[in-house]
Amino acid sequence: MNEDRVKVRSGEETFVHMMHTNGNYATLCGLDGDDPDGSVDQETLPLPITHTVPIDCPDCKDIYCLCLEYNRTDFVKTTLT
Ligand SMILES: [Zn+2]
């Protein structure tokens, strides 16, 4: 239900983000989440299983809006499956 999003507390702020696209970050906007490095003050928090939670991260929203400006034809065909 919420598999495509992740809730992360970063310092004093907590937002629901879009999921990362690679294994290095927890969020699309580049937060580490539960990074074992003790200097990262972030943690991934559970999301409810009963309903879908809206994404409220402003950085993820900016990335999403930027991507809307592109079409499939903007990409090399071999990068799209
Ligand atoms: Zn985000």
C-alpha cells in the first residue's frame, strides 16, 4: 500500500517521501534514512498498513514536477523497459 514511499525523520522534520531509485539512499530526494553512520541524524519510520499516506516532502514534489516536463521520447530507448 505504501511500498512506493518512505517516512523519514531528518533532524526536527518528518516527511513522507517518494522511494529511492537506487540502493544508496532511502528517499528520491537523497536522504539516507537509517544510515549506520552515527553522524546522520535520520531515521526511517513505519507507515500505516491500513491506508495510503500522501507524500508531503517538498523536494520529492519538485523532482516529480520536473520529471513531468519529460516524455518517454526524451530517453534513449534502451534505458526504458
Ligand atoms: Zn523527499
